[in-house]
Amino acid sequence: MHKPLSASLAMLAACAAVAAAGPAQAADAYPDHRVTLIVPFVPGGGTDSGARVLATKLSEKWHQSVVVENRGGAGGILGADAVARAKPDGYTLLMGNVGTQSINPYLYGKLPYDPAKAFVPISMVADLPLILVTSPKFKATDLKQIIALGKAEPNAYSYASSGIGNSTHLAMEVFESASGARFRHIPYKGGGQANADVMSGEVPMQFTSIFGAVGMITSGKFRPIAVAGPERSLALPDVPTMKEAGLENADFASWIGVLAPAGTPAPIVEKIAADIREVMSTKEVKDLLEAQGAVPHTSTPKAFADHIAADNRRLSALIRKLGIHADSAQ
């Protein structure tokens, strides 16, 4: 005998309610064990430094360990791929940056994942202003002198970057385009060794994130030249912007943010985003980041996705214009 239609509808509604409650209940309980935050670069750069600040604060809030795991290699691809393949439950997250999300898709001919489909954006964490620094041993001590050398002897002086197509590389490409100077590119597999060789004088200069490098600047291991942004850094108030130093159209922005594997339940994504906003908005964290040269900048998942999409449009055009490829030897 068939059940009355009203009873069937009621049963369907109850099942739908149970199904809908599942992800919400999972979010309420999240996290109930260790969370891994993968940094797709070697230790020592701005992405790694930001991840460690965030992990510490989320561990305190969640009363669960948030462990930073560095999986460097291939410009961030290896670590990003590990997250893309992870179970979409919120327990494996990616500390991505402008490179992993908005540069690599246009720099490499083929990736093992589609960045637009493999991840769900959760929240921005901070903007990372870049700065041009030199070895204290380098004979050029200001922006005008560096430009003059790069024009008088094209490619005679080298610069380091964290890798071909990395934001530190693109920042120098923009600088060269704006100034007319030319320098020889020496790409490294991460910021740590690049920093070491510039400090030693092995390589004269580089663009680097102020965050993570401010200690080396204030201790005199780097000579700061100019900030590649519209405003001076609160951490280095005496260092001029490129425009103030006499060069227009040489700005380049970087950022870091948290993403999860595609398919992570929306309630968990929203919870993580809200908790990131909460811990990053405290005066303690804001003061800590600003003192090191970062600019705290959290967001909703939707706003973060829009930001990534805008950067994709801007940087894809720049990479095509410059003709940069991951296998180039520039």
C-alpha cells in the first residue's frame, strides 16, 4: 500500500534536513584533530613566515595543533599539488600566494591540477609589499645609481630571484621595463639562498618581500633602496617608494592567503575564514605583522576568489607581454 503523498513529502524533507545538517555539524566540531598548513616553498620566505604566524594563532584558538609543512619545489607546484590531492575535509590547507594561484597557470605549459578548479579560496591573510635591496658591498647606493649602471652596462650586473616567474622576478621585469635598465637574472629555488647570496655580495641585488627580510634590512645585511608599492612601509618608514625615488610605473604587489582542496564543505570553509579574520584582526597580530613589513588583509571566500581572478587577468597579460616561460633561462 502506497504512503500518502503528504507523508512521502515529509520524509523527503526530513532526509534533506539531515543531509543539510551534516556539513554544518561537521563545521561545529571542526577541528577535532591536527590541521596541516602546507607552504609550497622552502623555509625562510614571506609565505613561510606568514604561515607560521597564522598557524600559531589558529592553534591557540582551536586548541588543536596547526602544523606548518614546507613542501618546496617547482615554483610551488609540488606543495600545491599535494593539497589539491588531499581529502577535502579542512584538515589539509594551502598557504598560497600570488605565484601559486595567479602566476604559475600562465608560466607553465601544463600543471598537474587546474588552479581555478582544484582549490576553494578561504581568506587572504596579508599583502606583502616588495622592496628592492642590494648587498651592502654593492657600489650603487640609491635607485638612480642602479638605473644608471643598468643602462650603461646592460646585463653586466646580476639580480637574484626566488625562481623564474616568481613575484620577485616579475617585479624586476617591471622595474626594467619602467627604467630602461637591464640586469642578468639568477633564479634560485626559494628565497633563503637568494637572500644569503645577496647578503654576501655574490649577487648585487634582488626584489624581496619586506616581510621576512625586515630584520636583515634593519641589521644592515641588506641595503634598502625603494619599496615597489604606492606607500612606504610602516616597518621601514625612511625607505622611499619607487615613485618617490624618481621612477614611475614600477610597482608590483604580492600577497598570501589560505585555500583548501575543492569539495571542502562550505560551512567548514566559512568557519576557517571567520576564524582567520578573527585571529588576524587582533592588535597583537596586526602590530607583529606591520612591524615586519606585512599588511594584514583578510577577506571572505568570495572576495578572495574575486581578488585571485583579477590578478589572473593582470598577470596573464604581463607574462604574455614579457614572454616569460618556466623553462626560460632569463
